[in-house]
Amino acid sequence: MDRQHFLPISKADMADRGWEEYDFLLVSGDAYIDHPGFGAAVIGRVLEAAGHRVAILAQPNWHNTAAFLEMGRPRFGVFIGAGNLDSMVAHYTAAKKPRSEDAYSSGNKAGLRPDRAAIVYAGRAREAFPGLPVVIGGLEASLRRFAHYDYWSDKVRRSVLFDSKADLLVYGMGEAATADIAARLKSGTPVSEIRDIKGTAYIAKDGADCPFSMLECAPFEKVQTDKQAYAEATRMQVTEHDPVRGRAVLQRHGDRLLVVNPPMPPLDGPALDRVYDLPYTREVHPVYAPLGRVPAIDEVRFSVIHNRGCFGDCNFCSLSFHQGRMVSARTHDSVVREVEAFSKHPSFKGYVHDVGGPTANFRRPSCAKQKKHGLCKDKKCLAPVPCKALDADHTDYLQLLRKLRQIPGVKKVFVRSGIRYDFLLQDPSGECFAELVHYHISGQLKVAPEHIVDRVLDCMGKPHAAVYDKFREKYRRLNQKYDKEQYLVPYLMSSHPGCTLKDAVSLAEALHKQGRHPEQVQDFYPTPGTVSTCMYHTGLDPHTMQPVHVAKEGRERTLQRALLQWRRPEKKKQVLEALRKAGREDLIGFHKWCLVKPEAHAKGRGRKKP
């Protein structure tokens, strides 16, 4: 595709458009993919639609300012995002080992963005363009907006605003806030006077300029050393992250004050439609062709994001502290238009890979009162049991899937991401579950029960194990009814706060009895901004302030993971060690319920005759 269809990434691109200068530079830690699944493309297209000249600087060399200066000085400001992932998560595994690949980079090559990219890019922008407003946003900035525990350095760091020295921070889904900031900067408003935009944060001497109701959490110096204060601050920050009832939250850092304004209300259906109807090419920029493909495009090229927000609110997930718990969704017409458009792509084979989002089967707020009163402060919508006020009617989602199936050229419409199975079970008609099995599964359905021990599931904010068992049985019956051979692939997690070695044994034992032998297991990863990360750091559940067990010591984490992959020969010594430490030698032996055989058997001495 001709590069003129993309936003400009070079001086030559600007010249092709007849530009001698431009308004805003948009810096991204990802390769430039002009698709609505990538934050830089969305923000760039939104600003373009608002009449601004926008240039993209994707994965610049950060060791000096040369790349930042290549297109000249922008007239009004620089917007910076680390990419679709936190840069530390993009670079390191849960074991803190460097990753060898990066799906958001050309050639799947790791190392094309710096650690703590928002901080590094902001520093380079300040060097290149003294006095120009610098605004950071995206997932990394959003989840690090307060003083936060940083897993990789094992310490509490300041708000990223202080370390980046940016003028403003945009958190959450930032289209509305970014467009407002851009308009004001272009009109001549000094960045120091932009204090009243929801979904933003800034640094001040006091809270005098904040026009919102506000409250103050424990200061950085306190949460840095006092784990109870950290947990209490987390509870306040999470509680106030509500677009209806949320207040501004202040946090002192030395003699300065971090002011985090209340969240921006989520875009409604027509506003979301306008964002997704923008002229994305849905392609990787051709500049990367000689460098190798960017793998991140593969799963989303022919997929649709139809919603935002997640009231599932799992404690280990960053969605609720980024997108928020209030769900909004695009209209059917917008989604149909998107599928009709990409169905004409020469590479389209008739298969819509996904109709999903944060949680695929959420199409509206979980109950009617949320739009007026916000979400409940003290309970979750689905866990440990569904709220009595829950609206679980799946008719709207079902009708959308039916419309997509009727589009000419579409052979199959798959749902692959984020089905919330406990919510699906609450659907009063049961039609959506039936049609999901009948029409929308590509051989296997991935769901996330995560664990089998209810106490651990409570720490995760997940439904109890019996709910998954009910779902699994109904899934089996529906596949039998429609003569389908389709499988469930459960996501499982080891070492989550609250999970002991004995709990890990119980999970392995249950999986063994079910005949399941997971090839992949996710170690708990303490990423910034989640309730579970607070538990990991403090040993406290911030909602209850009760102690929780934390598998921080590396050996216990290794053993918990090994237990969930007990069939692998290379894990046998670890499994034996774990079972002995947990007092479960009954699972070492030759009976069908045992997980592993004794060491003597492995060494070839065989089983002794009675």
C-alpha cells in the first residue's frame, strides 16, 4: 500500500503532503501499524480528524535526539506512548528474564524500545524541543500514574510524571482527553493552565487549580516504606476510578503534589463509531517490509473490537484501572461496516478471527443504575457470586454475531478472546451459549478459570470453582448436541497472592483427575496498577486489609509452576520436592491418582515386589 495513505513518518512524507511544518509529534514504542487495535494509530487518526497535522515517530533511536529532530520541531506539542504494552512487560518475563522476541516490532525483534520507554522518550523530547509541551499517555503512563510498586526494581517508584518530567499525563482510553489538550494547545492556552480535563494528571504546588471534588492519599514517602499505607492508598485509588462518582486523588511527592483528575467518561456508541470509522489502512507501514513482518498484526487484521471496559474486574488484570469497569460498545452498523470493508481485502479468506474486546460478551453496563450512580464501591458485579442487579441478557451480542454471519464473503465468525463464562451462564435464554458453540468456535475455546481453590479465587476476584465446572459440563453437552468436537483450553495461573504450595498441589491434583495436562501456565506477573500487585508487595488484600500468603521467594514460585506441569520429565525433581514440602507424599507412587513415580523408578531400579 502507498505510504501516502498512512500518517507521515518522515520529512519526505511531509513534503508529499505539501507540509513545511506540522502540529504534533506522536511518539510510540511500537512499530507503526495503522489499525484501530493500536493506540498510536487511534490517537493519530483522532487528532488528524480534528484538523491537526500529525507526524508519527515509531520506535525511535533513543540514544540521542537525532530521530526526534528529523521532521523538525512540531508547532504545539509532543504526545508520547510506550506502546500497547508496558515496556518492562514487553522486555522481561515474569521470571525477569529478557524476552527474545517482540511481536510489536519488525522482524519480531526484541530491544527496539528502551526500558521505561515513557520516561526515556519524554527526556529525549525535552532535549530536542526545549519549552515545547510534552504529554505522556498510553498503558504504561496510565498504570504508573500514582506512586507504584515496580516489580523489576523491587521498590516503590514515584509517579511516572515526576520521572518523565512531562507536563501532563493522560490515563485510560485517551481519545477525548488528548483531543481536548491538542485543541487548547493549538489555541494558545499554556500547558500550565490545562488543569480541568478529566482523565489527566499533573504536578502542582497545591490543589487550588483542581476544579473537582478531591481527596488525598498517603504521600510517596509514606507508601515507599509503609506497606499498610501503600495498601490503603491503592484501595482509595481503585475506588475513585469511576467516571460517575470518582473524585480527584492527590498524592504528595516531597514538596510537590500529584493531582490525578477523575476519569474521563467512556465514549458512548456513536462516539466509539466515529473513532473506529476513521480511515485506517489496517496495515503495517511499508517502511518495515525489508525488516520483516510485525507479528502483532496477524491476529487483529481481520478481527473486530466491539466494546471497551470490563466489569469482570479481576484483581490481577489492569483493565479496570485503565479502561475502567463501565462497559460501552459500538453500534451494530459500525461493526458491520468494518467487517464489510476488510472482507474485500485480497488476503481475506472468509474468516473473521474475533469479535471481541476486553471481555467479548459484554455489550453494556452490568446494571441500569451505573450511569447515574457509578459502580459499587464495595463489591464486584460477578464474583464471588453474580450481583442480583446484574443484567446478563446477551441478546444484543447474539444479534450482532448473527448480522456478521450474513455478510457476503464471510464464511465463519469466530469468538476467540475473553469470553466471561460465568456471565454467559447467567444469560436467561441460553441462546448465546448455544450459538457460540454451534457457529463461533474454531476448534477450541479459551477461558480463564485460573485456579481450583476457592480461597485463591477470592484473592483473584474470580468466581468459585463450581461455576467453571458447571460451564464445562454445559459446554460438553452443547458440543454433543451439535455433534461438534471442540475443546476447552483453560488459562491457569501459578503463584498468585493467596496461593500456597498446598493450593498448587490441589490444582495439579484436580487437573490430573480431569485428564488435563496444560502445556502453558502463566506465572503471576506483578504488573503496575493492579490490586494483585499490591497484594504481592504488601502481603495485604487492600479491599479487606487482611494478610495474604505471597510466594515471593523464587523457589516457591518455581515449585508452584512445576506442579501444574507435573507430566514433564524435566519437572520431576521439582514436583517431588514440592509434594514433600506440602506434605503430599500420597501423590508420589504408582496408583492412578499419583502425580509422579518415586525417584528410584526414574533411576531404573524399578518397583519393588511386595
